[in-house]
Amino acid sequence: MSYSRNLLTTFFGVFALIAASSSTATEFEITPYLGKMYASDLTNTVTNQDISVDSATHFGLGFAWQDTPNGQGQILLNYVSHDFVVDEDSNSQSIDTLYAHFNGIAQFRQQHYVTTVSVGFGLARFSSDGGNEVAPSFSAAIGTRYEISNVASIVTELRGYASLMKDGDTLFCNSEVCAPQYNDTLWVDTSISVGFAYKF
């Protein structure tokens, strides 16, 4: 079984346990997300210049439950694939990232308009030509919700992810050539998202 399947299975299992054991959760919510994600830069080990990692479309799916009148718990899955080019003579390379996070969401209501603040933690799985790595990951977000009915809302969100890398350099190697290098311990992704939330 692949790492990504193990990751998904674990978080779906956690979500099922929370949903089954939470006596205060009175309603559940599913939210598909779509947006742009911006990543950390790399360094060319030959020229010592920055390698730009492109902004990419990301896809997310959130499963939430209303824990208090002004608070939610949430399991958030988010996937993105970033491309980068080492130099003009090189082919494009990619790094795929899957985030699986547990979030707490505070809601500040003003009639049909809600401001949200979220803090989360979980895992990030990085996959590239150089191999795979699973790292602990943290996130924080601020967002808005506009309730168009009792069960449906339009959601916007600005979220930052920070993942603790332990072996980041080898992820960016291609055919045993490691021209790009990642020098920091934190891999940072920033996303801008829009979604549609449905309660059931």
C-alpha cells in the first residue's frame, strides 16, 4: 500500500472516530476547494541562484462538524503539483504535495456573513523524481463564508502551510543529479482558495 493511501486511510479513520464519538456535533459539512498555491523557492547548487517554483492550481476537500455554535472541527485534504526548471537546458521537474490536516475553526458571525480563523496540524507527503517524504505540517488560515441558504455557503480562504523537512535536498534530484537544493528546514506553501460548503 502506498504512503499516500496510508495517509488518506489514517485521516479518514480519525474523522470517522471523531464523528462517531462526538455527542455535541449536530451537523456535518463537506467543502470542495479550488485555488492557487505558491511555494518556497529552491537554490541552484552550481550557480547559487534561486530557482523559482511555479504557482499551481490546488484541489482541496474539507470534512467539518459543528462542535459549538461558533466553532468547527475539520479534516482538510489538499493536493498540489508544483513545477520548476533548473536552467534553460533542463526539462521541467515537479514536486507533488498532499496535505492532510486536522483544523479547529473559529467563526465570527454577522448575520449571513461569517469570518473564520483556523489553525491546523497534520502531515504533508512530498513526492518527486528524487523520492518521497512524509513530514509533520502546520497551517493557519483566515477566511470568509457567505451563507446563501441554511445549508449552503460560498467559502473563501487564505491559508499558509509550514512543513518540517528532514531530507529536502534529495527530493529535488533527477537521475542522481542534484542541481537544485532546498536550504531551509521549513517548506512553505501559501494558498488562496474558493469553495462551496454544504451541510447535511
